[in-house]
Amino acid sequence: MKTTIVAISVNFSNARKVCNLIQEQVFETYQDLTNYLTIHLEIDEDDEEQPQFFSLCDFMEECNDQLFNFEGTFISYVKVGKNEN
């Protein structure tokens, strides 16, 4: 399983609620995560502001290089993949 950072625009009326709901949740695939967000955020295919996914390493690099603009964004994290027990 991989920890994945999810960034959701505040322009979705329930973005913060959805971030809280998905925190620490496990999704088998990225498609499952995308489907969940599409339903709960009521995303249209034409929406330019789609949730963004980052691996933990990529997110840290973006932050440390000061490339990620947090303004207008809610952040959460999930696990993606099957349990490796």
C-alpha cells in the first residue's frame, strides 16, 4: 500500500468534508479513489479543477522546492493498493 496525498480545490462546496471523510481510508486502486471523489464532490468531466494525487515523496519535493501553492486547497491522505500482510 502506498500513502497518497490528495489535494482538492476549495471551489468544491464540500471539499473539506470530503477530505475529512477520506483521511486514512484505503482504496484498492486510483480509479476507485477517483470514482469516490467524482461522486462525493460531484465532479463533471469538463471541470478543469480535478483533485490532484501525489506520492508522499513527490509531495515532499513539491513542498520543499516551494512549488506547491496551498492557497485554495484542502489536503488529505489515503492509502492506495492492497494490504500487503
